[in-house]
Amino acid sequence: MKAQPATALNLMPSTWQSNRTNPAFFPHNSLIIGLPSMAGSFFSTAATWNDFLNDDDTQITLDDAIEVMEENNILRTNFGLETFSVGWQKNDLQWSLHHALKADAFLDYPKTLPQIIWQGNESFIGQTVNISHDLQAFSYHEIALGLGKKLIHTSMLVLK
């Protein structure tokens, strides 16, 4: 599934969310309240849903998924939770306040790591096995305070 990319918000300057990509965009309403929302994505080079399902039935089989994995695999995910946003304007001034929680993770791992976790180490007895991985994960609070002033009817000065 793919959703609308954030860059398309520049084509909709009258929506409240377009303010995230260009702070000079501000809807014509005097008060705007953004409700809580979630967004996220997940990417994996290791396996697809079809790799988890047998041809015979709908049973999930991790052994089949491990079998089709590459020698090195990547898992990437991100998540965002907007807790609140508010914007208001009066005359030629506009203000905005926004808070969100964001998290990102990246994992680069060899096929042997899920093999040992799921299938055990019996098939690797007497061998040196690489199970090293690269894990990068971080999360943060995003807090934004914005102030804008219309200089002329078609342009705006914005501090964010």
C-alpha cells in the first residue's frame, strides 16, 4: 500500500497539513485544531507475506521465509504520532503550535541471525557463524511554534 507523499501537500495550500512542508501556507480559517493522528511505514528486504504462507494452507511458516532470505537483509520502519496541533490567525498575523512523537529504526542483519533465533544452532555446530548486525534506532519529541505575518496580500514572512 502507498499513501499520498508529504510533498504533495504543497499542491494543497489551503489544508492545515500543508503548513508542515511550507510554513507560509496557512488556511483562511481563524482557528484550526488538529486532532491526534498516527502514521508509519515498514520496509523489509527479507521476505514478503507470500513467503510466510504455504501453498497448501494459510499457516504462517517462518522456516519458509528464512529460506528465501538474502545473505544480508534490511528492515526499516518509522512511526509518527501527532498529539496536537493548533493554529489561529487574526488580521495579518498567524500563530501555530504543534507536538508529535517520532521514531525511526534501521536494522541490517545476516540471514544467520534469524536462522539461529528461530531454528537453533544445531545446523551450525563446529562452524563460526556471523550474527553481527547494525541496529540504529532513535525517537524524539517534535515541538513547533510558528509565527507568520502577511507582508503583502500574496506573500508571507514566517518564523518557525
